[in-house]
Amino acid sequence: MGNTKKQWLVLYTKSRSEKKAKEYLEKRGFECFLPTYKTLRQWSDRKKKVELVLIPSYLFVHVDEAERRMALECPYTVQYIYWQGKPAIVRDNEIDSLKRLVSEKSPEEEIETFHFEPGDEVVIERGNFAGRDAKVLEQKGKKVQVLLKELGLVVRVKIDTDAISKS
């Protein structure tokens, strides 16, 4: 399609249209990544495994400058996510981290966080996000919500206290 260097950009999709946008763009030759995970959902009469989108309304596309405009022609997309006035570029290693995360059995890592407080700066020492700086946003029981600084994403994870250290 284009001849300049391809980069991962983030498309904001219409509500609950991530999978349709991915299918539409892939049929037109675009390389896309939509992080999803499977989870067991309980209804009153049954249990069922369902596939959910990890980051709602976000679709990652690997495009060059010419393809960038063409990808926006998708009827399920709204706009690109911008950072400092330019389309936000996601590094290849961050896409790889997300791919590893969703390739696991569960998108959550088992982590206990009894002694972390909101605002604590932490480093994740083990698991798919090993070596990543994070900020604790909230803790409920054994679950902690952290902001992954490099990705600019909020991710809810379970973390063993020995897998995180304060910065």
C-alpha cells in the first residue's frame, strides 16, 4: 500500500465495534491487533466462555502515512488516538507485551497487594509486564488497578506482593 515506515497506531472505534472494525480492515489488507481474552460468564441458567476486548474501543493498526488515512474510511472507526497533537505511536515491544498478555490463559496475573496504597510508584518484577513502571490507582481485596506508564493504559491485575516493588 504505502512505502514509508509502518508504525502501530491506535484507532478509536464506535462502541462495541472493535471486532467489526478489525474484520473490515483485515479484509482490505491492513494488519490489525485487537487484544482479547476469554473468560467464563455465569448466567442464571448456564455458564459460557466468552471472548472480551481487553481495551474497549481501541484497535491497533500497523500502517504507514498513506495507509493511515485509508484506515479511517472504515465505517466502524471514529478517529485516531492522539498524543501531543500527533497520532499516538505504540512501540513494537508494547504490542508484543500485549500479545503475550492475551496469549496467556487469563489476562490477569496472580498478585496480592496488601501493602500498596493508591499513588504508590511500583515496578512489576515478574510476568508479562516485568520491568514496567506502574502507578497504583486503587486496590480492592486482592485486585489492584495500576496505570502502566509506558502504555498510558489502566489495567486491573492481581499481583503477588513479591512480584512488585516500590520505586
